[in-house]
Amino acid sequence: MIKQKQIAGYGLYLLLILLPFQTRYFLVERSIGGAFFEYGSFTVYATEILLWFLVLYEIFWFLFRKRYKNIPPDERVHRLILKFFQERPIIAWSLIFLSYAALSALWSVNREQTLFYIIRLTEALLVLWLITLSREKKRSMLLTFVIGVALQSAFGIYQFFTQIVSGSSILGIATQIPDTRGVAVVETELRRYLRAYGGLPHPNILGGWIVAGLIALVALIYDSAIRAGAFSRSRLVLPFLLVYSLLFTALILTFSRSAGAAFVLGIGVFFAYGVFHKKTRYRGLELLCLTAILSIFFGILLKEPLTERGTGLVFNRNSGRLEQKSSWERSQGLRDAWILYKKNPLLGSGLGTYTTALVRLYPERPVYEVQPAHSVPVLISVELGIVGAFFAFLSFYHIVAYLLRRRKILGIVLFCAFFAFSLFDHYLWTLYSGVLLIGVCFGFGIVSDDE
């Protein structure tokens, strides 16, 4: 007979593997000028259903297990809440920020949009809670997460070399070919290179999941080194290095600059820790050499598209047409954000309403020009105002202080990576796959290490 902890454990493993998949049902599908409008539509993902099942199952089991049968129900709830706050300060501070974000529904320019985004942020917090509450080993959860990311990476590599993303309504994947307008490509003088999507909505999002997977994998490699000894070779090292090569290859093929910046910052901190830590020094140098070899190999093999993406880092005449267009769109997004911010600088337009406010400001714009600003701090400032930005800063300050005080190395590394993501992209705040990724990774970052 399957025990309670097995149901919860297997369910969590399944959730970690399936989270990147975009299988969903459209509750409300909206459009602008006849074109689908992602940021105004309401959907339910298959993984959301699994998430809520696991959450309700954990709560039910906690409140009704035998050891509490003589304790009144209200006392059980009190104990659950007390445990929630005392043992997980990050959850407590995140809940404080979420509470203010929920209050923004009172003055939001689109209340139903705000309520929808409150659910999304709540789900990220619930994923974090499930991971920290789980009785499964941290190594097992990290390994399961890496397996899920490896599946997406292999899918992305296949897409790049076949230069097509095959659509699937079941997996929530739209067909993408490099000649179609609006598809993420790198355009050079010779051709258009389709970037790797995996099963996610955009290559930048796949890049974010891969960077998180690489960090989790490095944590597993360091853990095996500590357990086996500085120079002893665990039987898992070779498979881990092969998976590392797979993930790094897929990261290159996303051609994502924000993911590249996050990789350099996050993995750079982790490599430095590994090299200067006696028990992981050999593994750290091994990973550093492997990364250098793969970088040189792909730098030669994909010199043309990589160079094109590199010149697009700054707006200049040497950049290609699409890179100049991308730079212009990002700068235009910041100008739009400034205009929207000035309309209500104190309280903002309401959680999740940036694009709604933008449509009201420029109703004549086509759907492809109605995009969030590519910066999470900017979006928070516009949607939640000065007060919301202050609460966000306060929450992040206490989160970082907690990670440093408890010496949560994995949490610190993940925070560095996600800080880079947040500066250069918006999906960690605006899309389900990004919001839930934050919950997963911070759950890994604060959960206690296996003994």
C-alpha cells in the first residue's frame, strides 16, 4: 500500500519534471486587432492542477494525522501557521510582499487581471512551501529537477539542428519556423537561425530553466565530491558531466543574452566557491575546463550567429536588422514604463496590469508592440509604485540576509543568477513558467542539506 509520504514525494517529483511543459486550458482568450494577446488571456495549466492537489493533500494530512487526533482543529491550524512563519523566514517575507500586491486590487486599472496574477504569485510561494516541507532528500529533488531540464534541453537541441519547432496542442507548443515573422531567430547575412525553444514559450525562458538546471547540477557534483572525497571519483561524476555538457549546449543554442549573463554571474560564483573549497576544488577546476572547452568549440562552430548576438548588446550600426530592432524595442519599453510610472508613482497601476495600462495609453498599437518592459524592477515599480518597490526591496533584503546568515550557498548562487535575469527580462514576473521557476529555485536554496 502506498503511504502518505510516498504520494506526496512522487507527486512532487512529477511536478518538478512537468513544470516546464505548457499544457493548458484557455479560460478567457483575448486578442488585439485579431491577434492573440498572451498577457490579457487567462489560462489554467495542467501543472497548476497537480500543484493544488499536492498542497491540499499536505494540508489535509497535516491537520488530520493520528498524532493530532486529540488536539482541537483550531489548535492544529495555529500550529501549521506558526510552523509556516517560524521555520521559513523567506516564506514569511514573501507573504508580506504578496499581501501588499493583493491590496493593489483595490486601485488596479484591471481588477480581474490583478486577481489572476495574485494566484500566480501565490502558486510560486506554494511550490516553495512544498519543497521546504517535503520529506524527500534534497539530492533527489535536485536530480529530478535536472532530469526535467535535461528533457527540455534535448528537445531544444533537436529543434535547432532541424530548424523547426513542431507544434503540439497537447504540450502547448506552437509551430515555429525561421522564415515566419515574430519567431525568435538570429539573423545574419547568410541566413536566419531558429533559436532553441524546448517546450517553453521563448528561448530566453528555456535559457532561464537551463541556467537553474546547471546550478542544481553543479550542486549535485559538489555534493558527490564532498561525500566521495576530494580526488575520489564517484560513479555519478561521468553521467553528471555528460548532462552538464547537454545543458550547456542547449544554453548556447538559445542565444539568450540574459541567460548568458545569469550563467556567468551565478555559475561564476559557484565555480569560485568550488575552486577555493578544499573538498570541491578538483571538481570545480574540472567543470571550469569543460565549460571553457565547450565555449571554444561552439564559438568556432557558431561564430556567425554568436557574433551577431554579441554586437546586439549595444545599439550600433554594425548590428543586424533584428538586433537593432530588439535594442530599440527594449529602450522603447523603458520609455513607455516611465510614462506609465508617472501616472501613479506612489501606488502604481495594480499587480499584473502593465500591458493593460499600455493598451489604454496606446490603443492603436498592434499586439506585437504591447509587451512588458524587459526588467522586473521596472515592472514592479510601475505596477506597485514606490510603496510596492519598497516592500519588494525589504523582502529581498531579508531573503539575502537569511541566505548569508545561514550560509545557504546554493540559495546565494541562485539569487545571483535570478538577479541578473530580473534586470534584463520580464518573464520571471509576467509568465507562469517564470514565476513558478522562482518558487522552485528558492525552495531548493533554503531547504536544509541532506545529512
